[in-house]
Amino acid sequence: CSCSPRFASRAKKKRCTFSLLFFFKKENGETAYRQGMHELLAVIMYLLNDEKMTSEQLRRTSLSGNSVAWEVLDVKHLESDAFAIFQQLMLRMNALFEVVD
């Protein structure tokens, strides 16, 4: 999925969220989607999007020569970073989303 740069449209945000939740389900087959997961993912994506920078923005900062900063802050990594953070969050919150009979 390609949400960047800066979440161009509402439809694009929706597709990206759906794709990331789909990949999460594929990677974690034992965990079913539950209402509220998309809200956790949306907050992660919003915060990451706010921190990320385009290549042009990075060139204009004092970090322009720092390759680690480029990897961490580059907006092209937004989706993979959001997925990794969401996956780690769900490891800790999984019990809250379990259905108990």
C-alpha cells in the first residue's frame, strides 16, 4: 500500500488502513479482526505521518547527511513502520480483543 506522502486523500487512507489490517490478519492468523483495531492503527499512522518528512524536507534539515535519520524519518517508510508498531502493540493488547464464551 502506498499512503504517503502526507496521506493524499481520505480514500487512500482507508485503503492503506484496510491493507495494513489485512496483512496483520495474514501474519497473525490466530487473531481475528475486532472493532477498535482500526482506531489503534489510525492513531499510529497519524502520529507517524506527523513526524515523517519527504526527501525534499530532509534535504533542508541539519540531518541531511545522516543516513540513519533518513531511514527513520523518510515518509516512504510510513506504512512499514506503522505495521511494525501496530503488530507490537497488538502483542500486548491481544487479550483485550479476544472473544470469550
